[in-house]
Amino acid sequence: MNTDMTKGPVMKSMLLFAVPMILGNLLQQCYNIADTLIVGRFLGPNALAAVGSSFTLMTFLTSILLGLCMGSGTLFSIRFGERDEKGLKEGVCVSFLLIFGLAVVLNVLVFVLLDQIKLFLQVPGEVWASMRDYLAVIFCGILATFFYNYFASLLRAVGNSVIPLVFLAVSTILNIALDLCFVVGLKRGVAGAAEATVIAQYVSGIGITLYSFLRVPCLRFGKGELRGIRIHLACVKEIAGFSVLTCVQQSIMNLGILMVQGVVNSFGATVMAAFAAAVKIDAFAYMPVQDFGNAFSTFIAQNYGAKKEERIRAGLKGAVATSLVFCVAVSSLVCVFARPLMQIFVGGEETSILAEGVRYLRIEGAFYFGIGCLFLLYGFYRAVGRPGMSVVLTVASLGTRVVLAYVLSSVPAIGVVGIWWSVPIGWFLADAIGIGYYVARWRKG
């Protein structure tokens, strides 16, 4: 069922669209937590560190494809708002060919450069063997990741956030079941955890692809219609403009995180394991507001295409209030329950890992409203045809984070805690820039 967000109550339509996206990614985070728990409990701290570092790398690689898909999805939302079905279908053809080709190239490159990853991420020798085994398998799922994210973005662009949730739920349940089978039952180690993930990814990727072509009328090509599609240079440029800039934004974001992972790794396996567990909790905590930002972006894009400025203003005010309330509530919970949350992944005897993870969570968790605001700014500027501004905000946030992480952690009196403090400082700097730009443009208008 597709949702037209250019009509009806503003916040109700936005929240109803956002809820399946939030539930879907909470399911995904549940899988990530289950994966970390199974590896940490059954394979030990070094395996946990290996899978944690691999997760950061895979998040970066996925962000390249996700950014391209999200950028295309924004343009699809605008076309949907304009009621331009022909333009929508032409965009689907162009973006699919472009992004699929890039996904293939990326897949080849990561296998070629597999052994160079150790040097880039400063992975300790005792962790690298397990990490290499995991990566050699997990890289096989990159194309599956493309298929799922592409068609999920496409379906959400036309107001359908339920079907991506269904396929993600199937994938998550299958993934956890296979994890238990391969890691606990068959004793296949970290490679087994990776195999479980790849199988589940292909199930969801192929499934959502077939559904999109067979069951969604505005995306289905009639007899002879595909041959009648003419790809215009203007369409290619427009798709590339939205997709590449959004990809750059997502890639910079996760490249910064990857570079921070390198600094974390230089502090040894204990800090790596603490970071691996705490990051899962961190991502789980603010994931709903990230998805709400993406739903907000689709709402703004559809109404931008339909030229409904009053709905855009109303949506902006409601989204800011909703995000702020949610972030304050979650910050309170994470700060209070930091230690019990860490003990989900780490045994009570691992006192140094627990202490570092708790310190990370209490620093990050106190400032979630900073990243909540940033997600709304990303979504807004992408939706109104200024994805370049999202790139600027990402550079400001992640550039600050990376520089401060390296500089502060090198000071003996500060050490690893400097890495943790660099994150909220980066969030608030980017927020200030994004809000300042919006106010200046609004006053000018």
C-alpha cells in the first residue's frame, strides 16, 4: 500500500510512515545485538573484537550503496509528488543500471584489497586471523545488500514502508537462527556468523526485488513499455546529482567512523571489545530517530514535488518536537542503565571492558538530541534538492570527530576518553552550521 503524504494530517501521515521503518531497523539492530552476543559469549573477546571491527568496515561499504539508493529514492519521491509516472520509471531504469554497476566494481575491489585492510585499520595480530576469515565470507553479501537497499528505497519513495519491514523481519529471524546453527551447533566460528548473514541477506534482497517488479503497479513495466523508455542525459545528470552527493555524505560519515575505529584499535583488544559492544547499544538507541529523519525526508520530498510549502513548514515543526522528546527520553535510559546494557554482551568478569563501555555510553548517551537534530537536517536538505548541504554538515561533524579523536587521544592525560568526547562535539558543530544556514535562507526568502 502506497502512502500519499501530500494529503491528510501532517504528523499522523509522517509517523504512520515512519513506524514500519523504525521497527525494521530495530529488528536489524536486534540481529546485530544477537550476532554480537553469540560471538562474544561463545567465541571470546578476540572474536568479538574481530567481528566488531568488521561491522564498522561493512557499515562503511554499505553506506556507499545506501547513499546512492537514498539519493535516487529522494528523486523518486519528488516524481511521485509531481504525479510523473513516466519520469519515475525512467529514473528507476537509470539509477538501477548505474548503482548495480558500481556495486559490482565495489565487490571486486574489496576482495582485491582484503589484505591491505589490516594496515588501514591497525588491526592487532591476534585479532586479524579471525577478522580475515569473517571478511572473506561477508564480502560475498555486498550485491544482496544492494538489491535490498535499492528496492527498499524505491518502495519507501512511493510511500510503502511496510514491505521493506516484512522482508527485513524475515531476514533478521533467519539470520539469528542460522547464527545459532553455524556458530553454536556446527562450531564454524566467525566464518559461520558471516555465512549466516550472507544467506539471510540474499533471501531478503531477492525477495524484495521480485515483489517490487510483480506487485507494485507504478513500478511495473507493461508489455513493450520497457523498450519504449528513453534515457535522457538530463535524467542521468539529475539521478547522478542526487545519488552521488548522498553517497558522498553517507560515505564520509562512515569513513570518519572507520578512521575512528583505527584509533580505537590502536588501544588494543580490550578497548576494541568495549567499543564493539557499546556501539551496538549506541546504534540501537538512536536508530529510531535516524529512521524518523528518513521518513521526514520522504514527507518533505513528496510535498516539495507537490509545491505544498505550508505542509513542509508544519512537518518541520512537528518533526523537531518529536525528535527532541524521543532523544531526551532515550538519553536518560542509556545513561542510567549503561552497565546492565553492557553486561548483555560482556560477562561480569571482564571488568576493564565493562568499565570502558560504560564510560563510552554515558558520554555519547547524554547528547543524543545532537544527532537527532542532525538526522533531520540531513533529511531536509536532501529532500529540497540541496544534498550538497548534507555533505557539508557531514564533513563538519565527522571531520571534527576524526581530528579530535586523533589529537585528544594522543594526550596521555586524556587517552581513549578523548575519542568518546569527539563525537558529540562534532554533532553540535554540524547542527549549528545546518540551523544557521536554514535561518539565513529563511530570512532571505
